[in-house]
Amino acid sequence: MHILQATPAHLEETSQLFDAYRQFYGQDPDHGAATGFIAERLTAADSVIFLARNEMGKSIGFTQLYPAFSSVAMKRMWYLNDLYVVESARQQGVARALLKRVASFAKETDALTVKLATGISNHPAKLLYESEGYQKITAFDHYAQRV
């Protein structure tokens, strides 16, 4: 397996994975919109996407990070917003390899932390995250408002 940082040259394979990821979360297929969204991210460089490819060069997973900052610590943070592995490649260490690449990237960029969220009932993901050193944060209540 090889992990690389996506560039605009990787748009098609990234958007295919992204559309599959959205479908995994109950969204209707929309390859055009997925391609547009990923193209915007790659062109604006406002997210960082890592692709996992198998030994034959086929993309089998991705993760997408969004930058943020801690004002108190005056340091960069990363939000791991998306992590997806195609069904045929699950349970083969792809997600773990992507998480390890994220961790090394966070160190390379002198980040304070990598944050993520997952569904309360997503026990396999929670076990994976905890095995990679992620800890559940209980010191803060997080709020969101749809606008």
C-alpha cells in the first residue's frame, strides 16, 4: 500500500471515493457535485487529502483534513473530517495506515492536535481511533448551529 497527498491531478479518483463515502452516510450518489466539491478543496488548498493506493495503484481509501487553530495555544490544529475505505479493502490496515500518515503530517506541520468525531454507535471506528492514541474529550461540551 502507498499513501500520497492528493493534488488536482488526482481529482477523479478522489471524487469517486468521496462520493462513495457520502453514500456510506446515506446521501444520494452525486458524482458531479462530489467532483466539484473536491475540485474546490484541491484548487483552493483549503483541505489536505491523503489517498491510499493498493499495490496495483488503485485508490482504496482516503482521509480529508481541514485546518483550524487554537487561539489559546497559538498553534495549528487539524480536523480529520473524512475517513473512508472501500468495502473490499476493509480490515486490511488501510484506515490505520491513513491515520498514521495523518499523525506524521500533524507532526510535520507542528500541529497541537488532530481532532475527529464519529457516530456514537460506530464502535469499530472508535476502537481503531483509540488504538491509535485518540482520546475521547469530555472536558468540553461542543455545540453546533445549522445556518
